[in-house]
Amino acid sequence: MAFGWKLYGDGKTPPPGEAVAPDERLSWPLTVGIGAQHVVAMFGATFVFPLIMGLDANLAIMMSGVATIVFLLIVQGKVPSYLGTSAAFVGGVAAITAQGGGVSDKVGAILVAGVVLALVGILIQVAGVRVVNKVLPPAVTGAVVLLIGFNLAPVAAQTYWPQDQWVALATMAFVIVASLALRGFWSRISILLGLVFGYLLSLLLDATAGPITSVLGGATEATVHDRVDLSGVGAAPWFGLPTFTAPSFSLNFTLLVLPAVIALVAENAGHVKAVGEMTKRDLDPVMGRAVFADGVGTVIASSVGGSPTTTYAENIGVMAATRVYSTAAYYVAAVVAILLGLVPKFGAIVNATPGGVLGGITVVLYGMIGLLGAKIWKENRVDFANPINLVPLAAGIIIGIGNVTLVFTDNFSLGGIALGTIVAVAGWHVARALAPRDMKDALLSEDGFRHGTGPALGNAGAHDAGGADPSSLDQQTTTRTIERETRNP
């Protein structure tokens, strides 16, 4: 099924207890309305993350629409999902920026990671999810996600926050309050609301308090400037293509972003399981196809200078709330995103977001990314009393967070996220191979390594996710918990 949707009933909103299947649709006016909700749900993170990574937010919005259409075609409409900008690459891209890399270097490294993700998807489709589970058990996946998030702390603290500490503090406070005080859909877009609040507050302060003196991102000396520079907005046309950037490739830069693939495999697998549980369909046969499609989406987006993509829990939340799983709504959302990308003036407004606003948002977002790693550990009951888990992962996490560097030659070195990931993944498997029998037996009983199979992959990522083994009561509980959380965050 690609475009042949069946009309659900009389085309009206489903009553309580019923749902619209992926191959069904409501009336077109209602379908457009649901599609608009999907646009709003993905919008905040999809353009905030490109801003943070120094990429074109307008292009990211447009390519997210293109990637979503490609994803839906590859999975043959069986997995309703939107592909927005991935947070998993933020740490690696920040490291590239710190080493002097430009936009072409960033998108080149991301493109290679997309190719690797697509190859992993093929492997999953051919060999099954359990093969990958053996390589990336929850203990390791959690450590990688955690170090990716916490590695970013200096970026928030040293680059964005100092540009306007009081706006940053106010924005951070607004996001925290909005995420707790608001309910349902509004709570899920608290980041977007925080960005709008900080933007308007900065404009108000420019009009009332005047310019501010601070060090702008990338500068070395403090200057007097307005918080919001709208000079580019007036010069930007209303309609036109965004600026495309050709990728360039470097082994050093590629190694910095490859760890994100681990997070994306877990994230995509978890999202597919969550969608499968909500739609009451077995989506395991298309798990590898979905991971492959995400890799292809990332390759297509980054080949023209866009951002990396991933399936979005925010949009899964919209489905859980509306009980409308129709892929027709996702095609509508994708088309709207593409049209937004063709409005350069809109992109100029987004790109004028003040650094102080990003400071308030990033201290929340980066911490959330890191804590999702701890969430993986908790949901899978990873035992850190076992040295197999404790020792190598502890080393990898400190290397990743502390940006420890291992220099091989003048032109090649490993550090931060890349080195920390290698130590965590390789170190865990070496420790497991060398450990005495009692430690291995404890690991078998706790992590589910029975009969040569691994624990459920995909219990978290840069967004929420669900369990990966429907035959396991614990994993069914995890997936139901995710559905409940997306419905009532």
C-alpha cells in the first residue's frame, strides 16, 4: 500500500476504543488537520537541532518532508512515522565544529553515517534484530546515548549561555514550567513554545533595554549588539530554494559522528515496536526496512546540506492521542514541510534565533539526551554491581564526556564521543569474554542472553521508544508504558 487508502467509516473521527489504520484515512479535510498537527509536533526539534549544529534550519525542514516521503515509500506504508532532525548527531557535529570543520564537513560525515545506518538496516532485515542485540546490549547502548548527551554540556555552558545569561535562564525556566504545567499536546511542544517565548523576550528587551555586550558564538571578543539580528530577514525573498551545500569527506570527522548510528538503531527499533503495539500489528518483518529507510533519508538530506533524520516520538504521541495512524496524514505533513522550506524569509527568521535563547533550550535538551541513556539502563535493569557492566562503561563514559583524546599521528586522532564509544562497545565485549563464569551467568540472567540471543534492542534513543520483544512480558509492559507516556506526557 502506497497511496490507496480506504475511507474509514464515514470519514469522521473514530469513537473511543477504535482507531484509523495506516492504510485507512479520514475525510481529506480532517486528514489535512491531522497532518497539520504532525507538522507542529515535529517542528520545534526539527529546526532547533539544525540551529544548534550550525546547519540551515529551512533546508532541514524541507528535507525532513522529502525524507518522510522516502521513508513511507520504502516501508510500503506499513510504519506511519515522521522523519525529523536527529538529536543523536549533535555531539559529533559539535566536535567537528570545535576542530574547525565547516558545513560541508558536517554533512559529509553525516552522509557516511547515513550509509552505515542503511547497511545496518539491511543486516537487520536479513539476519534479524537479535543479531544486532548481541553487539549492542542495553548496557552498551545506554552508555553511548548518555555520553553523547553529556559530552555537549560545554557547548551549552560556554557557547550559548554566555551570550545572554538572563534570557537563557528565563527560557530554561519557561521550558521546565511549560513541560510540567501544560497538558497533552501542548506539553509535547514545550521546546517550541520556549523558543518562541525566548525570541519574543529578546525582541522586547532590545526595544526596552537596548543592545547587550557579550561574546557571540564563534567570536573571541565581546561586542555590543542587539539580541535579535533581523537584517537577513528583510533581504530574504518570500519564495525560493534554500541554499544547498555539497558534502566533503574526512575520516577524522566521520569517526566523530558514527557513534550516533548506535543511538539511531535503538531509536528506530523502539519506535517501530511502539507503533506496532499501538496499531496491533506485527511490524518485526519491516524493522530492518525501517532502519534502512531512515539511513536513506539521512543520506538524501545530507547530500544537499540538510540535517540527519530519525523517526519522531513526538509524532507517535500525536497518533496515540488521536488514534489516527493513517499514513495519508504523514504525506500531508511532509508536503507542508517541503513548502515551508521554499520560503527563505521564514528560514531567515528561524536563523535569527538569539544565542541566549538557544542557551536556555540546550541545557534542557542536552541533559535529556544524556538521561535517556540512563532510562535505557533502568528499563532493562542493567546491574552495575557486575564489573562487566561497570568497568568498561565507566571508562567509556568519562572519555566521552571529558573529551579525552588519543593522538595517533599529526593528522589522525580519536577523542570524545568516538573514542568513548569504541571503549564502551569494545571494552564491554572484551570484559564479557574475559570475565569468570559467575559474572557471565549473572549477566545472562539479568540481560536476557539466553540461547545465543540478546536483550531487546531499542528501548530508547534521542526520543522515547518502546520495547523490542513482544513475547516478553517485561517488554510488552515497556511498550505499553511508552504509549501511555505519549498519550499523557
